[in-house]
Amino acid sequence: MQLWTYVQDHASNLTFLTYQHASLAFQTVLVGTVVALLIAVTVYRLPVVSSLTLTTSRIALTIPSLALLALLIVPFGLGVVPSFIMLAFFAALPVIGNAVVGLRSVPASVVESARGIGLSRWRILLTVELPIAWPVILTGIRVSTQMIVGVAAIVAYVLGPGLGSLIFNGFSRLGGANALEMALTGTILIVIIALVFDALLVLLGRLTISKGLS
């Protein structure tokens, strides 16, 4: 009951923080996905380079997000910029791996058939390879999105936007008025954002994945 009362009393602020969090996650995943696809398209035809890229992206996921955030404070200060760079960096990593794997898994016979009818390399990439690899790429985007929605909470440490401020302020004031409600509300809203984004990506998959590939 106290939780619901807190939500009602702070509805406007909670709405604003939820929008900030969702917007930050969406934008960083979008930028990370574009960068990841550009990297994957550049390296997937080169076996050694693509294998090195896969290994590097997996190792990079082990970098502590707080440590990277702290390093970015030095050149960029506090606020949105270090938050955005850190999140976009981590958002790209799952997509890079899935994009490389997906593009490399396209049957060679299909590519040869496309060449045989006179399609250029870029036409083959855009109309044959990427559509076939898209289900695997989309899985990477879903993983990335879920991860980033959660990780975005820690940008509150550098005065970044979003719901993380509610969680950390609540924990820092634990025992005080509305402290627990703040932390719980922030956590619940982050979970809701993650579920909504995942549902939208599932819908995107149903609209964009060919029936023969699903």
C-alpha cells in the first residue's frame, strides 16, 4: 500500500525518469547495433579477423561496467556523455558476435546462386545474406537490449539520466522515509521497460523474419 501511495504522489517524476531510462537504452542499443553491424559486415568474410573479432567482443563483455564508466569520467566528465558511450559500447558486443556468426552461417551455395544470376557483392549482402542472418542478429539485439536496460541503472553513479537515481538514492537512505519504496519502484519500472522492449523486438521479428527462416 505504501508503494502504491509513493507511486501516486510522485507520478510525474517517475514518468519522466522512466522516459529518460527507456530513451537512453533505446538510443544506445540503436547506436551499438549500427556500429556492430558495420564491424560484422567488414570482417565476416575474413576468417582470421572475424574469429579475432568474436574473441575480442566476448572478452570485452568481462570489463566491469563501473570501471569503464570511471575511466570515461576523466575525458568526458559527469553526466550523459560517459553514460552514453559506456552503454553503447556494451550494447554493441552481443550484436557483433551474433552478426558475425549469422553472416558466416549463410550457405555458400545460396551466395553462389546469387552471384550466378549477376547480383553484385553489396546486393547479395543486402538482399540475401543479411535477411538470412537476421534471426540470429535479432537475437543478439534482444540480449543486448535486456542487458543495457539493466546496466543503465548504474549511470546514476556519474549523474547519468534514468531510474538508477531512484534505486541508489533509496539504498543510500535505507531506513528513512520512502527509501525502500524508491528502490523498489525504480527496480520494478526497469523490469517493465525490459519486458516492453522485448515484446516489441519479438513483434519486430514476426514482421521482418521470413516464414521460411522462423
